Amino acid sequence: MSRPLRWCVLGVGVAGVGLVMVLAFLRMPAFGSSYHPYRDAAVPAAVAHGTANVVGSVTFDQRGIDTLGEEAIFFGSVLAVSVLLRPADDEEVRSEEGSLAPLQSTRLFGYLLLPLTLLVGLDIVAHGHVTPGGGFQGGIMLATALHLVYVAGRYRSLEQLRPMPLFDSGEAAGVAAFAALGFAGMAAAGSFLANFLPKGTFGQLFSAGTVPLFNVAVGLAVGSGGIVMLGKFFEQVFTVSQDEGRHGESTAS
Amino acid sequence: MSIYAYVVAGALVLLGGIGIARSRDLVHTVVCLSVAQSGTYVLLLAIGYQNGAPAPVFGSTTKPTTNVVDPVVQALNLTDIVVSATVTALLLALAIRVARTHGTVDPDQLTSLEG
């Protein structure tokens, strides 16, 4: 299809979809109105289970099976990235690196932020059921924290801090812990992913039953998975095709 | 004025789609897909919004009896963001593979299927 023809088809499609969208938006409940039937059902359910963060309650208690699926998608994606980015037969990974050292101020910034980011990440995972946050958000922060070492230093120091097999199993353990908690609910309360633990005092650290445990499981899975996935992308910089020459003077193959 | 937020969401989806169709670089295509997906975040949050209502996290200032914004669409949004991030990573990995196999990332020059 030639480009002018493609743009004509695109124009017709965009105009049509846009028109249908506006027609649908005109009949939706007004923006900012007080009509929220899902909210009216979800909030009492969360309060009954002693969860102050209602979003956390919806994610891990009321809608737990969806989150298990989401975990599976994340796990599958990390797996697929690892498979796609593995070195092919005619490629090899070299651990060379340039001699460019980062600025002193960048190094200082990175090393100061590393412990701070780790701490905030752990806090967001641990308090996910009482404050905004949770396993997904905290896990990504933990994965980011580790990569500050790369920003502040060298790739080799990141490699030393990052035992890949450990994080590979960490991700699997997180997903397995999520499913195991689900089966524990089935054994203790009769339904998969049931919130079977004591609910504690509303708004305290020990409350919300299984929600904080799910947060820890997801934090482990997302943190480890993020590190593994970013690691595979980093490795690409050092992957050289044998017919490309030492410094990747790329000739289209 | 009440459909303004919905129109922003729709516009983001359509602009992302236009970007994908006009793309000359696979990395650019992936970024356009992210723009289109962020339209769905805006739509979900707009549906759940209530004027003057606080966030759905209860504490000393927000009592469980107050009307908060809809937590269900916010949880859906969380799922949306996670899925969007994984799809982006997967597509970027595919783009790297395409670049290594074909030596180009221009979709118009990718005419043959190769393993």
C-alpha cells in the first residue's frame, strides 16, 4: 500500500472512531458526578476486611484472581524477553567497557540515592495495605534502586551486585508464593485466594489479613523480574555478532 | 465541559494510533503504542473521578464514611500500567531481534519473514 493511500485509509478510520467515541462520551455519566456504584460496593467490602488502602483491597482481596493473571503476564513477559534476547549462534557476549567514567557529582548522587531508594521501596511494599503503594509500585522502585549503581559507577560493579540466578529464582518464588497463598485460602476458608487471616486493627501495620503478604510476594516477583528484564537489555550493548567486527561497525546483514 | 476529560482520553488513543500508522522506526512505533495506552489510563481515572472527593486510602484525615473516588477503576488502572510496561518490554525485545536479523528498523523495509 502506497503512503498517500495509507494516510487516506487512516484518516477515514480515525474520523470514524473519533465520531463513535464522542457519541459514546455524550451518553456517559457526567465527569465528576457522585454516581459510582462500584465504589459504593468496594469501599464497605474493604473496610469489612480491615484494609485502609481500598485499591490494595480491590487488587489482592476482591479481585485477586485477576491479579494472579496479571502476575502470570508479567512472568511470561520476562521469560519471553529472556528467550528473545539470548545470544544467537553467531553472537557472543563480551564484557568490554569503555573507559568513560561518570562525573564525580553523578557518582555521589547515585551512591546517596541508592540506600534511600531501597528504603523507600521496602517501605512502599511493607505499608501497601495502609498507604498508597503496594507490591507492584515498591517492586519497581527496588529494581530501579539497584540500577543506580550502573548510573553512578560501571557496568561491572552492577554485575557484581546482581547475582542473576538469585533474581531468576526470586521472581519464580514470588509468583509461586502468590499461588500458594491462594491455595492456603482454599484450604483454610474454602475458596481460592480467600482472605483467611485475622484482619487486625483498621489502619495498623498488622491488619488486612492476607493483603500485606500478597504485597510482599508481588514485590519480590516484580523487583526480581524487573532486574532480570533490564539485565537482558543491558546485555545487548555487549553482544557482538562475530561477522560485525570488534566494536560493532555494523554492516547490514 | 463535562466530557472534556473523556475527549482527552480519546484523543490520546487516536494520536497514538496515527503515530503507529505513520511510523518509520519500530522504537517509535512502540512509544506510540504507549501513548495510545495512556489514553486508557485517563479514561479510567475520568470515569472514577468525583468532584472534591479524596483518594480511596483511609487514615486520620479520610474517614471510611467519606465519599472517595472510585477505587475499582484505580485498581484496573494499576493492572493496565503493568500490562502496558510488559508489552513495551516485549515489543522492544522484538525490535532488537528485527534489527539484528534484518539490519533495519523501518517497518516499510521489512518485507520478508525470517527466523
